[in-house]
Amino acid sequence: MQKSFKAALLSALIYPGAGHFALKKHLIGAIFAGVFSVLLLLTLQEVYAMAQCIANDIVNTRGGASFDDILAAVKHPSAHCAALGQYQYIYLMLVIWFLGIVDAYRLGRKAVK
């Protein structure tokens, strides 16, 4: 398998920056992995805050809620809870991931020459 293709696959399927580590470009790989990890943690923090808000709403308003009540609360969260789940970093994460794939492929092609 070509180095460029292998590096691109590692970055695409494993984690952004993994292909750079395979090409021994550790600094660039650490930058891609680090930036992506920070964005992932921020997104997970938003998910956790929204889930906690929904859980608090269920406990405070419904008491012993049935499965249907919980499902309704998750599908249609209150305005306060919905405001917590903006997921503003998702698109930036996708851009970082795509750039990592393209850059790993580019560096792999450069290494062969």
C-alpha cells in the first residue's frame, strides 16, 4: 500500500493526525490531534450539559417519569435546555478532520518523491 494512501486512511478512520504520526511528522500530527481533541471535549461538554439539563427537567417536573415521558423530553427539550446544545464546534471538527486527511495524503506523496 502506498504511504500516502495509508496515511490518509489512518487520519480518516483512526483519528486526525494518526497518518502524520505514521509518516513520522509528529509535530503536525500532534497539532491536528490536539486541536481536534479540544474541539471534541468542548462538544462533549455541551452534550453533557444538555443531557444534565434534560435529566433535571424530568426529575423536577415529572417526578417518576415513564419511558414515554423521558422520550418526549429528549425529543422536545425545554427552551433553556435546547439553548445549551448549540453544537457550534461540529463543523470546525469536520474541517480539521478533512484537512488532516488531505495533508497526510499530501505529505505521504511528498515522502515518496
